[in-house]
Amino acid sequence: MKTQVFTINDPSEAAEQLKAAGQIIRNGGLVVFPTETVYGLGGDGTNPDAAAGIYAAKGRPSDNPLIIHIADPEDADAYAYTCPLYFALAKAFMPGPLTVIMPKRDRVPFSVTGGLDSVAVRCPSHPVANALIRAAGTCIAAPSANTSGKPSPTEASHVLQDLNGKVDVIIDGGECEIGLESTIVKILQDDQGQPYLLLLRPGAITHDALCCVCPRVDIAPAVAERLAENERPLSPGMKYRHYAPTAPLVLLDGDAADVLAFLRAEQAAKKCCVLCFDEEADALAGGQLIPVGARDDLATQAKRLFAALREADATDAEIIYAHLPPKDGLGLALYNRMIRAAAHTVLKI
């Protein structure tokens, strides 16, 4: 397959390209597109063959559910059984980086949901993504546009590394704004029939923000821990090893001065690459460094993470070191991605 690349920054100036991409989606083809989170590998969310094509292009296990993307929050009714809590979340956070899992309607095939009776629904805020969904005239099922298990792509060059020749079109819309995939929640009911949320994957919409809309937001154990043996993933990104670079990634937990001393010693002893804070760059100069942002700038660290892991892969490092993030606010989203990228390998310093 020859992959075409469309460069689209302003949808209003790319009507013909979007029309062509939408037709490819309707015909069962695959189109990669930018979102505010990461790039997505899109196919018709109502077409089982398109879902099979997505899994094949990524090398992704078919029990790992896909997210369907819609143009307007109200469109969820066509694909899922919605409820008042969904629309409260939509009013607060959509369009935006939030995915909500609800019971699916029959028009969504089980091949899209990984065999589950529920479907994950998201309304992206990126103008190119939104315009593509409208051009397609259907929901678009789209996981991240990378080889399964590898760091998610935050710019088109990352997609080309992984999927060139495996998809029909890649839409290059520049660098993604957020850099981490969407927050995923599932709507459940307690014993009294009251709805509450289960946070399955943290993202830019934080636990605290969700609590402003729903008083009860539980955090799934798999957010920070290993998925149990043979446990079926309820959302994307819950597998044991995910987002991983080729070289082993080790997360360092300890006092800043102790960690810095450890890294200096490691630089002298072995081929290592360090995902460092900006403040550490001078002290670690001379080694292979990839700055990821200031120590307290979690938003920049989130935006840089996946690109930094890919940059580390391009070095000759035998091991990659990074700091263990905090587990609160946006830090929980970073922790969730990095603990999986490191296969839960944490070194206490």
C-alpha cells in the first residue's frame, strides 16, 4: 500500500483533501489524523472489516477495545445508551480529551469493542479531527497511530516511522497539544442505583476535575498497578507493557540530590540515556540527555513524554532512566503511562 500524506492545518482550506479522506473511511480504509491528545489511526467505527484493518496495521490484540470518535457530544446517542451523567460530563469537558464508556448499541460491532457490551466514546476538540469525522459521515474508531506497545505518536513523523505503507492516508496537522491520550471513565451504578464513575485511564481531565461533575469517582487499581493475569482490559492502555521504548526504561524514586548522584555514576559506567528535568541538564552534561521540561511543569513533561521516549530509542543507550512522577493531578496520568512503559520497573534510590 502506498500511503499518501495530506498536510492540513486549517480545515477550511482543505475541503477536497478532507472529502477524499472521508470517502476512504466510508470505503473501509484507514486514515491517520491529529487530535489534541495524540495521533489516531482511524477507520469506520461501524464496519467490522475496518476494525480488523486497524488491529492488523497496529499489530494490536483484538481484545483491546477501540475508542469511537464523534463530531458532536449528542452524536453518542446513535452508538451508545447515554444517561444524564454522560451529558453532564459532555457539558463540562466536550469537545475535549475525555472518553466515556457506556453500553453499546447494536450498530457498533463487537470487533470495535474488543468483545465487550460497552463502547468508549470521545468527541475530540482538534479542528482537523472534527472536520474529518464530519466528512466521513460516521463515527471513527481510532486507537493511537503507532505500532502496538510503542510510544504513542504526537507528530506525523512518528506515524510515518510506524505505519508508512500500512494505511491509506496520514493527515499531518502538526504537533499535538496535550501529548497524552484522553482520560477514560466508565459510568456505573451503585447498589442504590446512583451513577458514579470509574477512572480507567487518567489524562488531562484529572480526577479532581471529574469530581466537580460527579461526587464519586473511583480509580481502577490497574491505573497504577499491573493488570491481573488473564484480566480483560476494559479500556485502551491497560495492558502490562505499553508505550515502551526498545531499550529498558527504569524509573527512579528518591531524593533529588541522591537521584542526580546516581545518574552521574551511571553515565560514567554504562551507555545510558536520561530523560532529565531542565534544571538537571547542566549537572548531567556530557551524557546522553533528553530534557522533558521543568521539574514542576507536568504539562510540558506530558507533552514531551512520548516524543522523548522515541528520541531515546534513536540513541545507542542500553538503558533509559527517568524520574518517577507523582500520583496526583496530571502527575497520575504521567505515572500511568511511564509505569507501563517501564514494565513497572522502579528503582528506589
